[in-house]
Amino acid sequence: MGLEIDIAWLTLIMFGSLAILLMAGLPLAFVTGGLGCVFLFVFGDARILNILPSRIFPLMTDYQLSAIPLFIFMASMLERAGIIEELFDMVYKILGSLRGGLAMSTILASTILAAMCGVIGATEVTMGMIALPAMMKRKYDPTIACGSILAGGTLGILIPPSILAILFAVVAQQSVGELFIGAVVPGLLLSGMYILYVGVRCFVNPTLGPALSIEEQVDTKEKLRLLGNMAAPLILVTLVLGVIFAGIATPVEAAGIGTFGAIIVSALHRRLNWANLREASLTTLRVTGMVLWIIFGATLFVGFYVVNGGQAFISETLIATGLGPYGILTVMMVLLVILGMFLDWVGILLLAVPIFIPLMKTLTFDGLFGMPGIAPEEAALWFGVVYMVNMQMSFISPPFGYALFYLKSVAPPEVTMAQIYRASLPFLVLQATGLAICIIFPDVVLWLPRLVYG
């Protein structure tokens, strides 16, 4: 028989010890899993010990999770086929004659890449290596140059086929297809806001992002040739997302099509060889292994907390604040941004979402400022997309946002960390605006799923 403990003290001890061990630099998967086991033995009993296998086994057999390695492999193969470089080359030569054209092409290329990858690190690092030197060479302002890479790179977490959406769907028992479709309009809205911001800033002050010189600009024939080069990967992405949106295939089946298509695209670009296949497979193995270990560890940790009444404790505490549904949602959003400064997205998802989702389903959202509210059956889908928009903010929020360090790792020596921090701030404001739009106007999220699924 385990020791008896009050839930408030258990909350403090569990999350306090989690914070201390993470600050000590230990890996998240082993910290959450290890602490879960320790608390099970100290405060649990034989009955609670049964949650170890009963919580992990359903995840090991969850069909939807098999889309993760397939989409990661597709992204790795396309990256090794040189698609990222060619895509940036195409977009910047088409938009290069505009002021701020290089920064706008970085965001546009990142938006298309988000639909190919669903993984943030690859886009941030590769764009940092290709686009940043190109912009610095042409005397772009570092805040516009770095900001466009930071903001564009984070779109991978939102625009389908997002790995985050697949994991969220599994944890929250949602449809992956609905989440993919719900994220399309907010993703394109944010991308449009970034491009508009860069365009307006550079139009008002041309020194921030000068246009390409006349010698560097290309004619229409060359633009069409570049577009032709990118036809195969663009058709592949359209096919993968098209079969999901049309309801012809599940996301897992679409991921299988994407994986096969990525191998064909590599062959067409003359980059299909054993070395690239091996590297793509190893990358897939590493990333999937990391994600699954974090899933197992965090599931144990949160499972023990929920079984001991943690879910009810947090719900009662938030409701007792008297803030109302939108006030509670705001508190959740702030907590997620704070967590995002210290934890990676997989950890945040598995620690916060199992506690937040049941609470969200009990709240009634009647709409703000006279806008339409959200039907109870649509609340989880709406919250899922709002959560994904929020996660973008956590990636570029100083001081510890992951994307800031991804970019610094490949930036030229003259680009300082302070400049990268400053570059992230205007785009953070844009992301917060996008988040507010999704909360105040829920139809931004729900319109397309209603249209597709009725």
C-alpha cells in the first residue's frame, strides 16, 4: 500500500521534481518515465501499478501513430533530393524583383515546405543555411532576414501533414483528417500575415530589404523552367493532402503514398542512391524513437497524476478562479507559451493536453464580442487547432524557444543571438494576433472541416 498524500502536495512534488531534473539537463523521456515509476511505487498500490502496461500498450498498437515515421521519411527523402534548395531558388527568382522579395520568398518557400515536411528543425536549419547568407549578402536588415526564417519555419507545426496534429489526435481521441483540414486556413492566414508584414516594412523602408539587381533578375522563360523543375514535388504534396481532404485515404495511407512518391521524386532529381536512402532511414529511426520514448514516459507520468485526481484538481482550481470559459482558455494559452520556453512540443503535448482536453469539453464557449460560439462537439477540434497555433509561439519565444537556437547554430558569425531575439518579437506579435483571430472568430478554424465533412 502506498503513502497517502494530498493532491495539492502531490502536484507540487511531481511538477517541482520534473522542473528540477529537466533544468539539470536530463532527457525528458527518461525524466517523465522515471518519475512516473518512482511515484507509482511510493504513492501507488498494486492496482495503480497495472496502469504501467495498460497505458503504454494502446499507444504501441495505435494505427494512427504509424503515419509519423512515414511522414518523417518522406520529409527526409525530399530534403536529400535537394528540394529545399531548389524550392527557395525558384521562389526567390520569381519574387526577387520586389522589395523584401527574398524574405517573402523565404516565408512562401517555408509554407510549401511545411506541407512537405511537418518537421520544424529541418526547415529552420536548411533555410538558415540557404536563405540567410543570400539575404545578408544583399544587405538585408538582420531582423527581417532572421525573422522571416524563424516565422516561416514554425509553420511546419501547423500546416498539414503536421506530426503535432497526428499526436494531438491520438492523445485527444480526435480525427487526424479533421485536424489537418482545420489547420489549413489558420496556417495560410499566418503565412499571409508574415508576407504582408515584410512587404509593408520593406515598401516603407527599402533599405530593410532591397530588391534583386537588374542583372540578377530572370526572364519569364527561366521562371517557367524553374517552376517545371518543382512540378514533381508540388504534385506529390497536392496528391498526399488531396487524398486526405477528399476522404479517399486515411492520413496513414496518404503517408504511405507520400513515402513512395518521395522516392520517385528523388529518382527524378537524380538523387536516389543507397547513401541517401540509408541516411533518410536513420533520421526517421532517430526522430521516431525520440518521439515514442517521450510518449511512453509522459504517458506514465500524466497517467499516475490523473488516476490520483490531478485532472479534477486542476479543473476545480481553474473553475474556482471565476474567470469564465474564455478566461480559463487564456490561462491555458499563457501556460503553454511558458512551457514552450523550456520543453519541446512533444513533452508539452503529452503533459498538458490530457489534462486540458477533458476540461475544455465541460466548458461552454458562447462567442466573444457577439461572434458565433462553438458547438460542444466541435470544441475539441477547435481547441486542437488553437493549441497548434499557440505551439508556434513557443518555438520562437525568447529566451529558450527551440527555433532561435536552430537558427543560431547555422547563422553566419556576424548574426548575434541578440539580433535573433529581436527578430522574433514582431513575428511573435503576429502569431499572438493569429491566435486571437482563431479564438474570436472560430469559423476560421471550423469553416473548412464543416465544408468537407458536412
